Amino acid sequence: MRLIGWAIALAAAGLTPAAAQSPASASSQNTASAVTATPPAGTAQNPNKADAPTAPAVVPGSVGHMLPTIGVGEPTTGRMGIQDQVTPLGREALAFHNNWLLTLCAIISVFVLVLMIYALIRFRRGANPTPSRNSHNTFIEVVWTLLPVLILVAIAIPSIRLIRTQYSPPPADVTVKVTGHQWYWSYELPDYGVSFDSYMLKEKNDPTRQANQRARTDADGPELLAVDERLVIPQGKVVKFIVTADDVIHSFAVPAFWIKQDANPGQLHETWVKVDRPGVYFGQCSELCGARHGFMPIAVEVTSPANFAAWIAQKGGHMPGATPAAAAAPAAGGSTTDTVTPAAATPGTTTTPTPAPANPNVANRANQ
């Protein structure tokens, strides 16, 4: 029996190092694969979506690269309160918050403070050596029941009106499908034949930025909010956003528009804006969606309808009702015709459309 015990002990001692080494090696392999598969933290720009070495430089102020206005549509250091609103819905909500809710909160706070001070003075021990034995007061009970109800009704009426406005949008002039991904946004304008991805721009000194990737500049927007591809929408038009996600829950939020809409996989949610002020407005994903949740910003550029049409053409799209076919080149001498009638097809011949002349007022953008 003693020999059998020694044999078991030796066998256990021989297997212990192997058992201890196996999990360590497996763990190291898993860690290595995780490091290889996961991009470095703090980066969201797709390394495969880089600027071509021969791509033309971005022109600040051009369509899709309007210069942001400091303090408008972006967070400001030291500022208190809500961002200035640039939509009718946002202005109504801001007025409701500032003029009604805050006023009501201040009145209630002052009223409660006065009651507390009165109770401390009137019912202190020195003034009332013998405490009151009353246990019920019908008038006070009626007051503290009705008063909160009236306060809630006063809050509910403008709240319901605001919700009705938010979820009863006017007919849309432009429809944009927004899809959240880990960790970037993609936009699609189905009526215009335009779709693209939008990634955060990295800083110039970011060690994870590749040499052929464009770095953020002040013309693009604030740090962690600037993107390589902005969404451009027309000024003064009703824009409907259809928001969804393809992996986890995200949230499409632009504070200056007063929109914050969750993006749920397999579901379509709607929100809308009508922006009268041209400019650049920034937002972020507002739903904790993973390790790089803070690195998927939103940048929306609001411009004139003419510039919006130029941006659509720049992205390879077309305006609703127009055909993607290119127009005929101008004839010699500079004369043009309003309507181009295609020639009759001849057997054995092929007609190749002539590309439309480039618009000199629209700056070419880098393929990002």
C-alpha cells in the first residue's frame, strides 16, 4: 500500500507542472489574439479607409467642410445650461425648460424653505414646551394632496404638447437612414443614391494614426467630435432620420437639434429636424455601446439647398426625379441646349454618354 501511495504522489507531482502551464499558455494565446483583433483603444477611424496619397487636399469652407462656429452646435468650456437650439422643436423645449420648469422648481424650493424656517421658529422647544397632540388636520391633508396634483397637471399639459409635436412630424423633404456600428456611424439617403460611413478623425500626434490618414484640424471641429465624412442636410427643410443599429444599442444624439434617439438592432425609430441656421453641429453616441463608445461622434453640416445639391453630386448621387445619366457636353462656341434627345440606336454601334462638366465652385474632397 505504501508503494502505491508513493506512485500516486509521484504521478501527481509530474502532472502538476503541465496542468499549470496549459492554462497560462492558453490565456497568453487568447490575450495575443484579442490584442491582434481589437484596434487600440481611443481609435475609431477605419485603417482601411485612408486618404489616397494623390488625393486633393481638403478645402476648408467647401461643401462638406464648412468651418464650425465656436460656441454654436458644440460644447463650450465653462458654459452652463443647454446648448442654443436651432430647430423649432428645440426652441419650444428650451423655453419650456427655462421659462416653466425652472421657474416652477424655484417656486417650490422657496415655498418648502419658508415652511421649514417657519416650523423651526414657530414650533421650537422654547416656544412650545408642551408639544401638540393633534394627529390629523383635514385642511392640510386636502392641500398637500391637491397641490401636487395641480403641479403635475401644469407640467403635463405643455409636456404632452411637446411630445405631440415631436412625434407628429410634418411631411419630410429629405429622409436619412442612420445606422450605428461598433464604433462608427453610417448614413444613407435612399432618395438621392448616397451612402457613406463616418469615422472620428484622429489627432496629428496620435500614434495609432497611419501616415496616409488625414489628421484632425481646427477647421474640422473640436477634438473627439470631428469626423472624416459629415452628414450634410439642407437648410430650412424637414429632414426625417430613420435610426437603427446592426450590432448593439447606440443612441443618435445632437444636442443643438434637441434629438436623442436610441438605435436598436432590428428596429427602426424616427425623429426629425428642421434647421433654419446654417452651420456645423456636433453630437455623440449617448448609449454605452462598448469599449470605444466615446469615439463615435456625429457631425451634421447644414447648408443651403443649392450647396446640398452640389454635395449630392459630389458624392455621386442625384436629385430626386433626375436620372444618374450624365448630360451632354457643351457644343463648340459655348452654346448649350436645354434638352438633349438621344440619337436613334444604330445596329452595331454603341453610344457612350459624355460626362457632365465639373462645377468649378465645388471643391473636390479626398477619398477618406
